[in-house]
Amino acid sequence: MGLSPPIMWKEGRIFTLDRGPGRSVYGESIIVVNGNSYREWVPWRSKLSALIKKTDMTFPGKGNILYLGAAQGTTVSHISDIMEEGTIYAVEFSETAFRKLTYLARERNNIVPILEDAFHPERFKMVVPPVDILYQDVSQKEQLKLFLLNLRTFLKRGGLGILMLKSRSVDVTARPADIYREVSTGLKENNLDIEVFIELDPFSVDHAAFVVKRK
């Protein structure tokens, strides 16, 4: 019997191979295929799932990841399923959300929860090594500034950066298309190649994903 794939598509839905204790994390469906439990990766609840569903892009299963804005761990849990090697350094500022994130980390040995302000990477630099992937999903006005700050601090050359941009958090009065254009320009001005840009509607309204590679 071959190895079970960490990501599985079934009838247009995405599932990840459960590497946890075999129960739902946030109310998602669980199915059993060939004796293995798979958790549904709901695109309405996870922007990374929405990105994969809309683009069919692959997500690396190896390497270290810095996740900014981990919240309670919905998307983190699925990345944990996918990762065959490496560690997820999950940064969250809210103590309430962080409490649930720590419960998740107790059941999964590839998650390191960090209660900290992502605008101060010097406070957690001693814990986080250079990473292969930087993932950001933060409701903040200066999302691009935050992304670039941590990218310069942690992301390896050739590494992948994924920015989930919330346009209404940047400027609630501006057109999302204008915000996306400004962010795209800012990324290019910082010598980053934009490999993917896509709006995440209808799953996350007025949100877009930027996937970049550090040179």
C-alpha cells in the first residue's frame, strides 16, 4: 500500500490527512479513506484553503514556517497535517485566541505557539530560526510593512512568502482594487517576485492573496 497523501480532493472539497488525535478542531467534517482520517479544509474558514481551491497551487510539505496571525489555529491545524517535516512557529497577539492555540499545540508536536506582537520580531527572533515559508493573516492597517519586516528578518533566500491581505483593514474607504495595486507596487519595489495574485471572493470578501518569492 502506498503512502497516504497529506492533501486529498474529493468531490470538489479539500481534505488533509489528520495527524492529530482524530477529532474535529473547529467543527469541520471528518471522513475515513483506506483506514485514514481526513479533515475537511473549509475554504470559508481558511484563506489558505480558499487560495488552494481557486488556484490549485501546491503547499510544501517540508521546511520551517513562520505564521503571523495564527488566531485559534484553524489554518495552522491543516498546515500541521500537511507538514511531513519541519516546524510551524505560530505567532498570535490575542491572549484569548492564543489559549486555544496552545491546546492545539499540545496535541501536535510540529507547532510552536508564540504569544507576541508580530511588529516586534526582535522579541521572538531567539525562538524562530530562518524559515522557508512566511505566512501572514493579520487584521492590521500596515499589513505590507509588517510582512516586509518579518520577511527581511526571517525568510530565507528563495523562500516563499504568502500575504493574505485584508483590504478593509488597510483603508475602509478605499476600493479594494486600489489597495491591491498599492501593495503589489510595494512588493515589487522591495525586489520581490509576485508568483500568484488572486482575490479570495466569495470565500473571503475584499481579501486577496499574494504569493511572492524572496530573491
